[in-house]
Amino acid sequence: MKNKNFSLKSKLSLSISLVVLLIVALISLLANYFIEDQFKDYILIQQKKTTHQIITSISQQYNNQSDSWDIDFIHKIGMDALYNGYIISVYDSKNNTVWDAKSCDMELCNEIMNDISDRMMVKYPSINGTFITNEYPAINNKQQVGTVKISNFGPYFLSKDDFQFLDSLNQLLIGIGIFSLAVSILVGFYLAKKLTNPISKTVEVSKRISFGDYGARIQEETNTKEIDELILSINHMAETLENQENLRKQLTADVAHELRTPLTTVQTHMEALIEGIWEPTTKRLQSCYDEITRICKLVNDLERLAKLEGQNLNLKKTSINLLELTNKVIYNFEVELKNKYLKINVSGNCQDIPADEDRINQVLTNLISNAVKYTPYEGSIEINLSETETSALLSISDNGIGIPESELPYIFERFYRADKSRNRMTGGSGIGLAIVKSIITAHRGSIEVTSNLNEGSCFTIILPKYRNQ
Ligand code: ADP
């Protein structure tokens, strides 16, 4: 693994934080844009209203009867307006100046004008604002009594309070952004941790398994479907490996054990013959020969099984007739069947199937040999053939000694013999069914067994009827 790879936890928390950051930034930008836009409209309406109010208030200060203006009040209105950014001058109907903010306090006017332009130029340079003057008629009693000139920064301007409001809004948005980011980092970290913890545990246990600790299991429980499946399959893999390992150990021990007995017998017999303790009679030599034959059979069986279990089990498939093959195999057992007074009956039929004749012959031989071996004198063996739409079924049932239920799951394993003592008599090595299973699996078929102790057993092989199935 390259060092520059980041951990899933960092990647996840970083991605979540980044997404939240982007969303917050986008929301802030959009909010800012829309608020400013709306605010600008609001300010324009407000400015219109203020202008209208100023004109109305000033117009009302004209007294029709005395043809005079209330200068004090106009001064008050004018100064208020000036502080709000409006520079006012009022003229009577003969265009004589009634009141003028500039002549009243030029310095203050300039200061306020500069203040507003500076602020607007800095914050809104794009609107290219400048002070504009508009002239409005002063109407009193439906008659124009004069003119009001109002200068203000246009097209619109924001007061100090307005700027403050916008600043606070921006600060609030930034605050919300920072808060959301902090929360997202925490939540992202928490989520990433929750998600990656079981993965890290799984990696740790997988490493232990890869170093040979097949007993290691992941105990972690999550509510994530995919991780649960991963944990389940790794635990399953470990279990399979553990079983395989046990089987391998068992196999080595069993091979040693199986070989030792006949070898010791042959060794002691040979020693006795060499040292002259025994006469080399035909009977003694025959006994040695039998033991050697047993060893050879075992080694042959092992070799056959190893070949079958190897990856390149090449099947020479031809179209075979199961009924014909069964009868052919039964023919080879004629002597044994007669010796034990066993009845054998074949029923049913099925269409020809694509299979390796020699291998299926081996399967039938092993299964029938077992039925013969494990069925007592005068027992009976039933062979039945049938088919479904896609498979051919062949069952071999006997009314023999049966197999204990607890042992059924193991009988297809190499060297497994239910009730070891009985096999000493029958001479079984526990490889026959392992070979059967390997051949059937190679044909993409399956084998099932049902059995009741002391009542009998039934082995059913299911083989596909068509190629490419
Ligand atoms: P073996 O050479 O010992 O028969 P197999 O692999 O053929 O080895 O069978 C494994 C074990 O399954 C046997 O030892 C026997 O205990 C049991 N078994 C197989 N077939 C039968 C059967 N038809 N009836 C009873 N037990 C059986």
C-alpha cells in the first residue's frame, strides 16, 4: 500500500466537512446577494417616502393668509433631513430663497455629503453614485406656493444604521457558517468513526487470519448492511479455513495412523521371517501380501482423491445412460451380493446425461459398495432413477446399519468413518464418499443423504441433464 493513501476516516470527515462548507458558502453568498438586492429596493422605496414626507411637511409650513413661511419649523425639518442625508433648499413662488441648508451650515452639509459619498464609494463603487438634486413643487391648498430642492446621494444611499444592519447580518451569516462547519466537522468525524471502526476491526481480524489465527472472529455489530455482510463473509471464510486446517491436520494424522498399522504388521512379520522365528509359509506370506495390498489401495485412493480435488479435474463428458451404467456396476458386485444374500432392485429411468462415464462408474461403485458393506445378511438395496426438468436423480437406499444423525454432516470428509470400530471389520478407509462428492461437484451436481440408525440409509445424487447448465 502506498504511504500517500489517506485513511477512510480522514477522507470521510474531510468530504463531509467540505460539502457542508460548500453548501454554507453557497447559502451565505446567495443570501447576501438576495438580501442586498431586496434591501436596495426597500431603501429606494423608503427614500421616495422620505422625500414625499419632507415636501408635504415643508408645504404645510406656508401660511396662505399671511403669505409667509414658518421658517423655524422649516429649519427644524431641514436640519433633521440634513442629518439623514438630504440637503434641502426651499424657494417661494417668486423664487426667493426661504430656507437653504447650505447657507445655514455649509460645513455640516459638506461633512455629511463627504461622509455619505465616502461610505458609498467604498462599499458600492459599481453604482457610480453622485449627489443629485431634484426639484419638487410645494403644494398648499391645491396651489403651488413654492419649490423644494432636495439633493441626496443617488441612485440610492445607505445610512450609517443601514450599513450597521448589513454588517450585523453578514456577521450573523459568517457566525452561522463557522458554527455549521464546526458541527459538520464533529458530525463528520463521528460518522466516519462509526463507519470505519468496524472496518478497522475487520482489517485487524483479517490480518490475524492471514497470519494463521483461524480461530479469530469479528464480534462487531453494526447497522450498516454492507459492513455486516463483509463481517459475515470474513467470519465465514475464517470458519472455512479453520475447518480446512483441522481437516488437514486430521488428514496427516489419519494417513500416518492408517499406514502405521499395516506397515507395523508387515514389519514384524518380516522380522520374524528373517530371524527364522517363522517359517515362510504361504499363509504368512499371503497375510503380508494382504497388508501391502491394503496400503496400496489406501495410497491409490489418496492419489485419486488428490487428483480429483486438484483444480484441473478434466471430465471427459459423453452422453451416458445411467440405468445401463448402474446395471453394469451391479454386475461387478454379484459375488458379494450372493455371499451376503442381499436383494437388489433397480427401478425407474431417466434420459441420457452428459457425464464422465468412468467417474460416474466410480461414484456408483463406491455408493453400492458401501450399501453392500453396511447392510447385514439378507438385507435389501433399492436403486431408483428419476428426473426433473433439469436434473437426473439416482438414489441408492439400503436397510442396513444406518448412520447416526450427528455424524451425517461429516461422512463426505476424507477418512471420516462413522463409528470407527465397525470399519475395522468392513475394511473401509473413509475416502470413498469424499471421492464421490468430488466427482459429483465437478459435474456441477449434488449429493444428499438421509439415514436412520439401524434402519438404513439413502444416498441421492442429482446431476444436470444438459451441458452448460
Ligand atoms: P469407507 O471406506 O469407510 O466406507 P466412505 O467414505 O465410503 O468410507 O464412508 C464414510 C463412512 O460413512 C463410513 O465409514 C460409514 O461409517 C458411513 N457410511 C457410508 N455409507 C454407508 C451406508 N450405506 N450405510 C451406513 N453407513 C455408511
